[in-house]
Amino acid sequence: MKYQANKIEKKWQKYWEDNNTFEAKDYDKREKFYGLVEFPFPSGEGLHTGHLRSYTAMDVICRKKRMQGFNVLFPMGMDAFGLPAENYAIKTNTHPQITTRKNIDNFVRQLKGTGFAFDWSRFISTTDPEYYKWTQWIFIQMFKKGLAYKSSENINWCTSCKIGLANEEVVAGACERCGGEVIKKEKEQWMLKITDYADRLIDGLDNINFLETIKKQQSDWIGKSEGAEIQFKVKSQKSKVSEELKVFTTRPDTLFGATFMVIAPEHPILRKLESDIKNISEIKEYIEIATKKTDIERASEDKAKTGIELKGLKAINPVNKEEIPIFVADYVMMGYGTGVIMAVPAHDQRDWEFAKKYNIEIREVISGGDISQAAYIEEGLAINSEKFNGLETEEFKEKIIKYLEDKKLGKATVNYKLHDWIFSRQRYWGEPIPMINCTKCGWLPVPEDDLPVELPQVDDFRPGDDGESPLTKATEWLNTTCPKCKGSAKRETDVMPNWAGSNWYFIRYTDPKNDKELVDRKKADYWLPVDWYNGGMEHNTLHLLYSRFVYKFLADINVVPKHKDIGDEPYSKRTAQGMILGEGGVKMSKSKGNVINPDGYLDKYGADTVRIYEMFMGPFDQSIAWDDKGVNGVYRFLNKVWDLQDKVVEKEISKEVQNLIHKSIKKVGEDIDNMRFNTAVSQMMILVNALDKESEISKEVFERFVLILAPFAPHMAEEMWQALGNKNSLASFAWPDYDKNLAQDDKVIIGIQVNGKVRDDIELDFDTEPSESLQAEILAREKVVRNIKDKEVVKFIHIRNKIISIVVK
RNA sequence: GCCGGCGUGGUGGAAUUGGUAGACACGCAGGACUUAAAAUCCUGUGGCAGUAAUGCCGUAUCGGUUCAAGUCCGAUCGCCGGUACCA
């Protein structure tokens, strides 16, 4: 019988569904395994090959775990809120609800057609009110704990999306999503205080099994630096002022070398002391140019620093009372530290360049460099620092901080790159922020019994040109009563960002239908943490950081467990796959028209072929180009496998085949555990090529092969398993064992080198020990003799099972 | 600039982590089957020289350590990803 992929795939997909083969059982006695993949955004284009790579990998892992006797939870859902759905709605004037439902159906169809062993009974969508009720509930809990607050600040404003963006969503000065121009705009925003968790987000990385590069990305993003905050008094020539400039520095030991100060153009002191600045009109001009510049322009100015001195004002160095000039310059950012720096040109390269340009004194206070050439940024012994002279940097730092603290001139402090998280979007297709504003009582959360706050129907999904949310147009919904004084009040019209639903979804999978609480604590205790989370490289920083933050918060309020080994971390292991590129190695994109939709391949070759190709195409963690011919090669392999069935008989197993099957079981198992799927597949190819050469194949051997093939090509494996006379699905059948001794070849061929060059090889019994007789035998071999000639053997090295190396002179 | 990763045949890639470089697959060439093509099967396939045996060269480049280097060390070049005036 010919291999008919589509027929057997449909048959088994139906079987799995009818028999709930992949249902995860709460509280089961078997050891649990929670495997997680990132749920997709259901776009109009359907699944792409990248989704399949990630999902197939975790599917292979989960199927193997299930065969090994684990109670596996492998869930799927849809992250369906977001801009693309909304932009599509604006374009076509269709409600996002409708397009989203259609897209979800299409995604589910494609996922089921690929044969993933998801527990579909736990399916969730972030747009389902039963789900986002709890997204809103989390927000309210954060508000109650003071972690959600409203703040008016300069936000990044995408002129194209007409939406506020978090700093994290601005890439090189442009909108992360649409690439549009980003400008600064003042706006009232809900903020989440993720900075309160900064230290815990760093410390938590210690005990979890993430790739080292991911850990580094996480901690670099948080960007913790320890240093000191120091106050400089400001002195005006014109009037008595009591203003102070606070600076943050990681090098308080260079304080005596501060010869000027620089403040950011946005710094509020400029407005306060306007009348004291003699050259104010010049300054104002500079500020105007600076604030007009987008970040991208500020950054691309060839590193040439510009700035202007504030005439009429001086700052006083708190340790030596020196009066130093103050500059405004756009290389200092309001968003980091205090927006003011003490410039130490001798020991900071940017300050050095600035001082050279504006002819400011460069005073060396740390010895060891040549400050006439460049700033010396290393540590060293202090000089020109009065009573601190001669101290090592570390000791100096401690002493000067103590000194400043005693005199109330400064203090030790910690600074982070991480900003609080802007959580408001003035858009339509998101979770409404469940807050009510009463003119008398202020901001109050919607009573929890009234959740969810459902997204109201509106006719126009477009944000207002003033940047207000489309929800302001839903007047009936907008006007409500104050939960406290019962007076008239208004609802918050901003919605939550895309991240809101995706930063806790993995918790909900453990109890997806609970309408009483976010999750039944007993179920969460059973299933969490996630044992293995695989996803895209692009989510290694933000999504991971946000969801770790939310988990820690939920653990603090006792909604989810803290674990014995990894504490309040949600994922014990995280891996990431490489991207799949279009043919020729270019990034797939709609605009290039080279996006590969798996549907065509699923129809033509079947899911098993596509699955194996995705695993075989290259190392899992590297980007790789799609190759149509490679798909065909895998299809050939599966046909060969299928045809082997005709040769299966009950018979004795030859020694060679016994060795090969045990070796294969070992290698395929180990390779799956290490995500080395490509070599697992090639091992199966080697096995199949060998079996193909036999005239008859032992049933026992073939059964074992079918079992190791099953995670990769589950449909074909089930069909062949049944044909071998088995009644039930192999999904929970035992993963085969291997015998260590049988997996080991009993002969090895090793090379014989003469002066480092391989001249001969010899077959030896495995584990043959070096011996004199063997040495004599080797030295008598014809090729060896020929290569030694008349030279003297000075060394004879025999490394067991590896090499024989002869050194001659 | 800084941080991380990588560089192996015509192509994707393997190499037990210092021990016969090129597994497996794609492609290509030749052959079988066929009226023919597709599919399938067989053979060959790193480069150079040679009928061959074999020899020399070969893992981005240069140098080092070692009996032995794709693997370790140093320098250089190139590519990819992250980040960007972070005080």
C-alpha cells in the first residue's frame, strides 16, 4: 500500500480528539510535566513556518515525556488583542471581534492539522471576557498595592499609530510596530511600578535554567548600577537661590575632578531659574532644537557633543566648594538617573570630548592614565583629592559616601535603566482598564463583583486626533456612578497594552474555566512552575521580564505558589528557537512577498513531513532558510519508512541490527532532551537506510523504531503501530529502553598517525588496552613501516578507542 | 562603540567536546527501468595531480600550545543578533 499522508493524518487527528488522548489530568499521581509554547497572535495570514518550528519542537518533547510516563500539560491559546486586528478593523470597518473569531478558527484548524498534542479542552483567548476579567482583576490588585499609578509625563508618541508607546517599544527612535516617527508628548498614563521588583528580577535569574544569553539580556535590560547621589548647590550672580542639582554617579571617587556640570534640556530647573540665566534666549533656542529632535536624531549626531553654558549660574562642588560652570547639553538624558551629571572630563570619555571642545579644565584625580590623550576610566590611586589622596578606588568610594552621608550632601544609591511600565493605550482593541474617576473621590477601581468591564461597542475604532481613546465615544458606557459616593463618575477610557493578557496566560491554563477566582490555588500548586518554556528570541527580553514581574506580584499576594527550588519564578527552563528565513536566507516579510504559508506543504506532503523537515533543517537555535527541496527529501525518507512495513516478520535479531537499534534509541532520546532534533532525525535515517538493505526486518526492532519515530511523525507512527497489531494509541505507550552494552559497538576503527598525519587505520575490539604486543603489531604494518622508513620511533601513543600516534625522528 | 553568537564541500549541516574532518540530507554527474518523462533504484561526488596505488593541500586569515587543533590560546578580517551618548 502506498503512503497516503492525508488519509492517515485525518484519521488519527480524529482519534486523538475523540479519545481525549492528550488531556492533562489534574492531581494525577504520575509526575507532572508542563511544557509551554508562546501562544500566537491570530493574524489574517495564518500560521507561519516559525510557529510550527517552535510548536513541533515542544510537541516532540511533550510526546516523549508522555510516553515516558509523565502527566503532561501542553496547552494552547490565542493572544488576540492588538493593533493589527484593530488596524484591519479601521481599514475594512469590520468589528475586530468578527475578524478575530475568523482568524482564531483558521489558526485552530491549521494547528489541529499539524497534529500537535495540545490539550484543547484548556484553550483560552485573551479577548474572551471570562479571561480578561482576570487580567483586569490583576490590575486592580496592583492598584491596591500601590503598584499602579497615574502619572503625567512625556511619553513616546507614535505619530503614525497615534498611540503612546513604552520606552521598551521604541526601537532606535522609531515605533517598534510600524516604524513610524516617535515624538515626545505629555499625557496622563497608567504606570506599573516594575522598578520595585528590579532587584528581585535580577536575583531570580540565579536558580533558573535559562540560556545564559537570555539571563544576560534580562539583567542588562534592568541595568542595575550602584553609586551615589550627590547634591550640588546652585549659585546665582543675580539673586539668592536655594536650588540644588542632584546627580547620580557610579564614580563618587572622582568628585574632586568635577570641573563642570551638565543638565538635560528637559530639566525643570531651567524654567525655575529662567530669570537668573543671562543668556536665556540663547538657551531657549538650544532647548527648542533639542526637544524637537527625535531620539534617533539625537543619537546619530556623529557623537559630536553640543551644549551651551548657563551664564550667571554656577554650581558648587560640595567637597571643595569650588564654583564650576553649568551647561545644558542634549547628550544628557532626562530619562536616566537624575537628568544631571557631574562632569569629570579626566575620567569619562564623553565629558573629556566636551571639555576639549569648550576648553574646560581636565583635572586628573585618578592616577594611571594619560589624560592628555583620552579619559582614563579605569580604577587607580586617588590624587588631587585632599585627604582622600592615595586611596584605592573601592576604598575611596566607601569613604566618600560615608563622608557625604555624614554631611548630608549625598547618599549611596542604586540606579536602574529599567523604567516603570506605561500601561495605557489610547486604542480600542484591548482590555478596558477597570478604573473609575470621580471628581470627589478620585480614581477608584471598579468593584470586583462588577468585573469584567466589557469592551463597549463603538462605530468608529479610530483613535481621536487628540490622541484620546475611541472609548470616549461610547458615552453610555463612559458615564457611570462612583463606587464610593454613588455620585456621577466617568470610566477610564484607555485600554491595556498587548502584553497585559500574555504575561499571565500560562497560569490560567492550569485552571482555564474557573469563574470564581483567577486560578484554584491547589491546581496552580500542582502544575506550576512551567517546566519548559520555548519561544522566539524576540521575546527573550520584554515578554519574559513582564511575565516574571507579574508572577512575582501574584506570588506576593498568594494567588500562585512560591516554589521550593526556584522561588517566585514562573519558568524553570527557557529555550528559544532560531528564525526561519525565506528561500535564499532573507527575512520573510509580507512586503517582500516571500512569506511561506505551511498550508500548501501540509496538503502536498502531509503534516509528518513538514514536522520532520522543520526539525531536520538545521540546529534548532539558529536561523535557517527554508528549502523546498529539503522538504522533498524528508518526504522520500517517510515513504521509505512506510515501505519497510512489507518486510516485517517475526525473526531473530542480528547482532548488527541489535546494536544499531539500541544506539538509535539512545541517541534519539538524548538528542530530543537537548533539542538537537536535526541529529536525532539523521540517526533515524541511518537506521532506516540499514533496515532498507535487509530482506526481512524483525517485528520487535520495527516496533521499537516506530516508538522513537512517534514524537516526530505521530500520524504515521500510530498507523504503523496499529498495523503491527496493537489496539491502543502509542501516545502513552512506553518509550523504549536501550541497553548500554548493546548500544556500544564491539569493534572500533581507529586511525594510526605518524608524526601527526593519518597513514593507516586498524579495527580493534572496543576497549582494547594498549599493550606491547599490539605496539609491535602496529609497527610491523606495511603502511606504517613505509612511513617510518629509517627514522627512529621516539614515542608511541595509544589512546584507548581513539587514536594511535607514532612520533619518529 | 559596547555586549553576545557565528565563520567547515556547490548547498543545509555533522564531528563522541583535543583523537581518521565532511555523518545525514539536498544538489549535481553517470547508469538501470521506461517509447519518453516523472517517480524509484544503483554508483560516484572537498580541491589539485595520477589509469591506479597513492601523494600534497584543506574547517575565514595569521601566529601559538600539543604526539595530535574545526575544537584550546593570542591577533586580524567578515557576517548575524541585541543595545545604544546610561553618567
